[in-house]
Amino acid sequence: MVSLIDVIKSRRSIRKYLDKPIPKEIIDKLIEAAKWAPSGMNEQPWGFIVVHDRALIKELSGRSIPYINKIVGKNPKFARYKKRMAVKDFSIFYHAPCVIIILGRKDAFSYQNDCAMAGQNLMLTAASMNIGSCWVGMMNVLDKDEWFRKKFQIPENYAIVAPIALGYFENKSIPVIERRAPEILRNF
């Protein structure tokens, strides 16, 4: 059995997926793990949208790109994304066979933190099952998009927090990226 610390240290953002669907039973286990995340005042403010439909995933990506281009145009720090998005058949979800969007109930005290922890639980559980994941923060640009909110029937009081691409991947050895020593600002 692999230890939790080994899963944490070996999880990577995967950006190339096999054309193989993830069974519903596994998606259910991932969401089960996500719901066990801690939440401020036990609000459990998360809601989940599971998208398996490839055409719909492609449409989500396509609708995100104009918004992302506006952001990229205003901030030179994101210039490398402009090149990526110019590639034919680019997908912000890297052609993953499944996307789970975690939304947070905005009236909850710390919904963004809570849903981020739910996303981490989901991704670590996926890694323990040899399923790749990538948090695709770029999709957050659709949060106020009328088409998105109507298509997925998003309640007004929910906001996108953690869009996560998921899929099986070639289990090639992915190099460990060393971490800097933690910066301890104070130690009393």
C-alpha cells in the first residue's frame, strides 16, 4: 500500500490523457473523497458538476478562450498562454475524458478555501488510483457567463472554484520537481 505522503509527493498535473473513460463508480469515489474535506463551520458549501460529454468539454474550452485572451492581452506575465491557445484543436482541459467542476456556495464563510480542499482531496484520491488530474483555473472565467450558468443550471449563489480535468494517462515516470525549503517567517 502506498502511503499518503508518497501520493502527495508523486501527484503531478497531467496534461495528456488516454482516450479512456473513467467509470461512474470511480467518479463517485472521487466525489466521496472530496466531500470529506474540512469546511469552515462545517458548511460543506460544495456542489459538483461532472462532464463526460466530449463535445460539451470542447465547448466549455472554446467558450473560455475569448475571456482568457482578454486577460492574457492585459498581462504580459501570461503571454506563454497565448501561444498555447493558438495551437489547432487546443483545449484548456487537455482533451481529458472527464471534467469535474467544483462550485462553492457564496454565502458560506470560507467557500473558496473549503472547495479548494475538496479539490485537493479529489486530486489526491485520483492520484492514488493512477488517474491523472489538472486543476484548470482558466475555466473560472466562465463564472459569470450566461450560457454556462444557464446550460448547467447553476444557482445564482454558487461560484466556480475548482475545475478539474481527469483521465488515465501513460504512467511514464514524471520527474519530481524539488521543492524549496519552506520559508518559516516566524517560529516562537
